[in-house]
Amino acid sequence: KHEFRVNGIDTHIYDVGGLLFRNDKCRHYFDDVTAVMYVMAMSEYDNYRHGDASSPNKLTESLDLFKDLAENSELSKVPFIVFLNKKDIFREKLTKVPFKTITDWGQERFSGFDG
């Protein structure tokens, strides 16, 4: 938890990290939420939770979690601010590992990507 004051407004930021939002114990974080800041590393597209392509892809996990949050009825009136970071690493990786070849649980996930 980070607390600070901006222009006389008390601000509280909670870094709840990833899968915590899929746990019912995190519901108290939704109380009095005025915005959700979601940070996603673009460069995670070729990284896997357990280090091999038969495990969950970290980027698709992050996208799935974002979808869960965005569709959560308790957050339906809360604005979302999305940051895609690590763009420099993403660009460098694209020259070595094409985005559309990435798998999730061993299945192609971005095969239709042509960018």
C-alpha cells in the first residue's frame, strides 16, 4: 500500500499483483475504488509461468485477468487506466521471436496477428 497527498487529495495505491483478484479474499480492495490502474508488460508475450510453452503464457494471463476485472460488476462504474510498459524490450524481442508464433498452454493464441 502506498499513500500520498496530491493537491490536497489523499491517494492510496494498492499493488495487489496478478492472481489476487481471482481470490474472494481480495473483495475488500473493491470498496471505495475510484479508479483501477492496470499495468501490463508487453514484453511478456514469450514468457511462460513455468518456463515452457506447455504452461500459461504470461501475456495471455494478464489479458485474461484484465478481462475479468473489466467485466466485474463491482467495478462496472470505475474507470480503468491501462499502461502497456516495457515497449523497448517488446520491440527488441519481436526481431527474434515473432509474436504470432507464441502459444498458451501449448496452443497458438496470436496466430492471426500480422503486425
